Amino acid sequence: MSGLAKTLCGLDWSGWLGAGIVGLILLAAIFAPLIAPYDPLGLDIEDRLAAPDMKHWLGTDQGGRDVLSRILFGARASLSVGIGAVLIGALIGVSAGVFAAYKGGLGEQIVMRVVDGVASIPLLVWAIAIVGILGVGPLPVGSLLLPNEVKIVVLVGCLFSPVFARVTYAVAKRIAGADYVRARFLQGASHWQIVIGDVLPNCLSPIIVQGTLLVAIGIVIEASISFVGLGVQPPQPSWGTMLSDARSAIYSGEWWLPAFPGLAISLTVIGFNLLGDAVRDLFDPRSDARTLVA
Amino acid sequence: MTGPILSLRGVSKSFPQGGMLDRLLGRDGRLVALDAVSLDVMRGDVVGIVGESGSGKSTLAGLAVGLVRPTTGDVLLDGQPMAELMRDHAGPWRRRVQMVFQDSSSALNPRKSVARCLGETLALRGVPKAQCESEIAELLTLVGLGPEIGPRLPHELSGGQRQRIGLARALAMKPEVLIADEPVSALDVSLQAQVINLLSRLTRELGLTLLFISHDLALVRTLCSRIVVMRKGLIVEQGPCLDVLDRPQHPYTQALIAAVPKGLAGRRTPLPVRAADAAAIPETREDIHGAA
């Protein structure tokens, strides 16, 4: 994809900062087993509630587990929910948006009104309500048992889909009315060929921007769900559960317990937002026009 | 054998107006874009269709090319009704009638190179891959461009070049009828002349039937053999181009011609019809037919 490479070259400094943060956290999540100094689940009663020092850079928690190792492994939960949910949401939402924009008529009305309905209730309310109803155990779907994490990814993905549907719909509606789509139709191209070959490629930029920004929201949602105990289940590390466990430590002085997972969440969210904003600026038609004229 | 290649038989087209709520409440009105129009286009004719904005020119183009289905009436290609020829989506109508669009920047997919755009069109006509390259070069030569333009993207082309690619794409289907909807109104005057000359040459060389939709009487005079004057969804006058332009019978045609400043016959400066003139023009269908 030469387009993507060109895009990355046009990033400004804040975009590069965002890309750097996101890249580092991605690497940390992927290579967590290699770089984590301790076992994230390993209890060490001797060393419990140790302040950050040379042995435990970010200190230890009530069970003597190394906070740095838990944050590194927790990145896996956060990123997989954030990115997985965005991929699922994009798949559903983009299909729905393109369908509504291209088909028009009654189908368009039905799809977009359903989208409005889902979008009218705040994401987090939906997420907590549905997980609360389904419970935190594995969900049987046919002969398959869906673990809670997968359930959350799918759920947040479904909740993201209206956002993707709206963004895609807005752009696809314009493109579906463009003369080059009419021309393809006049040549006898099938609807499928037109949608895949002409409509979708021209909708991609806003979808990518939206996806980048939604990863950040997905991470916050995962942390929130885990914080209230409906997400990643202990002892598995997640930034949300770590924060939840650290509540009692806020008053007793073990500042490193809430501070570092909180910092990890903030940093990741800032990283994805910076990246998303920079990519949006790049795809902006005005900045596009500037590069086209040159 | 000598029947019209394209004919409209009492074709009307109206569009629903108002939103879904209006429709539910029964407050829907319909905008009549074309009102029982009949028109025969003979093979090889170059027909200019003129009229003010909203007169139904573009709806007529959409009908002829099969983008718009008539509300009532029939559109026939070589004597066969549209409904029959279009039963299959990729039916014969699609290959035999093609269109050149007004806005060259919207007529080409911004992400497809010229070669890909033409290649995909040829593939839809069933041209084998091996022949595509030579056919693309041929098409480019036909519209007066070199093969070096093949790898370029639309934004790397000038407006005139884009319009030629749009024309080449239409010709790639080897159509019998070409519909050009204001193909030069977005181009500057020197480019207009080039594209008009190109159209004129191609219709002669390829034996194309051309429907040229324009509001520019000077261009129609130079290019077309016949002229159709439209107003408010009706054909008010039609006939051989020079006859109509030199001896207009209908008051609206007279007003259109009078609106072009004297001495500027070759320039693209259609002025709006003056209020006094407009008042004298019959408004209703009965008036128009009574006057004609």
C-alpha cells in the first residue's frame, strides 16, 4: 500500500508522537512475555506493596505482583479489546453504511433508523447493561463457549458499528451519486463491482480516521467494564482491574498502584487520539487540494 | 431498417417531492420533469437539445441512457422497448447507449488511473486482457491523447483531458448512441472548441448518433444537424438546426435566440430571458400547444 506509506510521510510532529506512542505500546503488548521482568501472576508475599525501586521499577501490589509486568500484560487486554472491537465495528458498520447509501429507499431508512436507535444510548451504558445481563461467565453460542473477553470485544464492536455506519453512509451517499458510479452502471458493471471497486475505496480515509479514534474509546470502555468487575477477571491483569484493585491504596499512600495503570490508559488514549487527529488532517480535502496543486 | 434508432413515445417522468413525513401525511406533490414527450432520433443524427435550466434536458438524457425509468410512456432503441433490453442488468442497452458527463472531475474515479478506467470498461465489454493495452492506446489516439497519459490519475489531468477520457470511456463500449450532457459547459472557451471539434469528427468517423445537451445555441449551431427546444418538460419546437435557429416559430425559441447578444454568436454568453420576454411566453401545456 503505497498510499499508506505516503500518508505516514505526511504526518506532522504530533502525529509522529502519536504513532510513536501507539507503536511502543503495540510492541510492549506483543512482546510482553519477553520483556516483562516478572510473572504478572506471580505472588510474592515477602515483597508486597513495595514502592518503586531498582528491583520493581513500578513497585508491587497487595499480592507482591510486579506492577510493570502486570501493566505490560494488561496492554494485551486493552489493545485487543480496542483494536478487535474497532475491526468488528468497522466490518458491520461499513457494510451497513455502504448498503444504506447505495441501496437507498426503504432499506436506507430502516438501516439508518436502527443505527440512530443504537447510537441514542451512550456506549458505556449499553456495554455495562449488556454484560451485566449476560454475566461474566463464558457465553455458550451453539456448541461454542465464548470467553468473557471475546464477548466484550464483540459487544463493543457492535456498539461501535453505528459510528462507522454513519461516517461511511455520509461519504458513500455522495460517492454513490457521483458520475463515475453512474458511468460504471451504464457500462453494465454489477452492483458488487461498483461497491467494491468504486464506492468503498473512496470512503476509506474517514473510516480509517474514525477507527483510530475509536480504538482509544474502546480502551477506556474495556478499562471501565473491568473496573466495575464485568470485564477481564482477576487474577488476569488488565488496566481497569488494576485501577479497581488500587482504590483502597489511594488513601493508604501506595500511590504507584493507581498512578501507573492510570498513566498507561491516558498515554495510550492520547497516542491514538494524536494519531487519529493527524491522519484526519492528512485526509482533509483542503490539505488534499494543497498537495494536489503542488 | 430506416426507423429511428432512439425514440421516446409519450414519455413522462415525475419525481416525488417532500420527505417521508410528507408522504405519510399524504402531502406529497410530484415534480413533473418531463410531460408526455415524443421524440424520434434517426441513426447518424446529431441532435442538439436546448432549453433553460429545469426544462427537462437532463431528465431526457437520463431516460435515453437508461439511468432514469419513465413514469409513463416508452423509450425504444431500434424499435425495441427499454424494459425488454434492460431485463438483464448488463443487457444490450448498456453497451449501445453511452453517456459523457458534464462535470469531468466527478466523472472519473479519483483513485483509478486512465489505463485502469478504460481497461475496466473494455473488460466489461468482454475484450480479452491481451488486447486491452492496444485498445486503450487506440482509444486514447481516437480522442487525441498520447499513450503516456495511461498511468496518470484524474487529478493529474487538465479539465479538457479529463473530458476526453470520459469520452474515450464511453467510446470504449462501442456505443451506437452517445448522450453528451453539457459536456463542455465546465470548460473554458478554447477547450470547448477542441472538444466540440472532436465530437464532430467522431460522429462522422464512427457513424455515431449524438444527443448533445446544451444551453449554448452557438455550439449547437456549429455541431448539430437537428435541434430540439425544451421548456418546462415539453418540447416546444424541433426541426433541422439551421431552420429552427434562423426562422424560429415558437415565441420561446425566439426569446432564447434574442437573448444571445448580437455579434457574439461564437461566444458562450447565454443571457437570461428578460422579464418582459418571459411574460409573453405561454406557460401552460395548452398555451404552448395552442401557440405552436
